Amino acid sequence: MDKKYYIANWKSNKTSDEAVNFLKVLQENIDRVNFDKKEVIIAPPFTLLEKCKNIIDANSLPIKLSSQDVSPFPKGAYTGEVNAQQIKEFASYVIIGHSERRRYFNENERIISNKVGEAVESGLDVIQCVQDENDKVEEHVSLVAYEPPSAIGSGNPDSPEHIAEVFNHISDIYPKVKLLYGGSVNEKNINTFLNIKNLSGFLIGGASLNADSFITLLNG
Ligand code: PGA
């Protein structure tokens, strides 16, 4: 079996001090963490990418970075946006199309498609979120995270059986993508998902905010 992805989506959480502390705890416990066949990725807010990268590099931590979003435009006069080239300086991955972006920021297929185009052109690996098996997966996307909105932050994850069904549908149409599950995954329930056919990892929100929980989850 290939390696599994564990992606910590910090969303709009953590100050600089809190991020430093998280990485400090992770570093202090690094021997407790089983990194075997795992790609561990942290997706902090844009403001913390550089700081996290500096700490990861200085301590040779086996962790990659992702942004949580990207501008649908190249560099230029787009006030407030952070473009793919800027992200690439610090991160290897980008999350695109999270349902919170669709819900609160009116993101639609066209915007998602432009974002994927920008990210791919800059050499970022795209983690595209889909809400169900009917969402279109963009070309050149390598990782697809199935995240049913009702499971996000609710404490009610989707059932392993239903996740497997959705994965089957998606892999029928997009045989090359790696499939992740996200939605109320935590250190207590992660074991129940590990045997799902075609599962390549997890997108983890709430349970990734506390370093101890995250370490326990990684060892799950
Ligand atoms: P959750 O969030 O783990 O807090 O449910 C997952 C996500 O939205 O990526």
C-alpha cells in the first residue's frame, strides 16, 4: 500500500505563537510519531506559512505545508488575494474548493477551475475537496478529499460503508486520483476508516489543532 496522507486543515485558527507551540510539541515528541508510509501535511493560514516553513526546515521535521486556498488569478492587481507563485515559495500543496469556501465565499465550479489552473501552473499539488460523488474533479488534480458538509465539524462522520461507495463512484470516473476522507475524523475514530478500500488518507480539521491529539491520530 502506498503512503497515506494526513492533512491538518487549521482553517482560520492559530496565532503565530500558537503555531510555534504546536510545532514545538510535535518536535519534542517526534520519536513518538510513526511517520512510516505517511505524508504529513499542515495547512496553516497564509500568515503562518513562512514561519512554519522556517521551523520545519530548521528542525528537519518530516512535514510538508499546504495553503488552504489560492487566488484564481495570476499576480497583479487583485487586492487581498495570494497567488500560486507566492504560495509555492513556502508550500507544496494547496487545498481548493473546501465547502466552507463555497458556502461563505460563493465559490463555484468556474472559480475552482481557475484556482486549480493557477496552482498546477505554479507546480503546486492540488487537494480538491468534493462534497459528493457528483462534484466535478478538475484536470491535473492528484488528491481528492471527499468531505460531506454534514460531517464537517459536527462530530458525525460519514459511515465507512458510504465513504467506500462514494470512493467507488469517484474512482470509476477519475481512476488516477488518490482519495481522502474528511469530516469529524479524530484520534478516537480514525481506526474505523483505515480499512476503507482506496482510502489514501484524511483531511482533518478540529482534531488537528491540538498537537497531542494530532500525534495520537497519526499513530492511530
Ligand atoms: P473537521 O473538518 O475535521 O473539523 O470535521 C474537516 C475539514 O473541514 O477539512
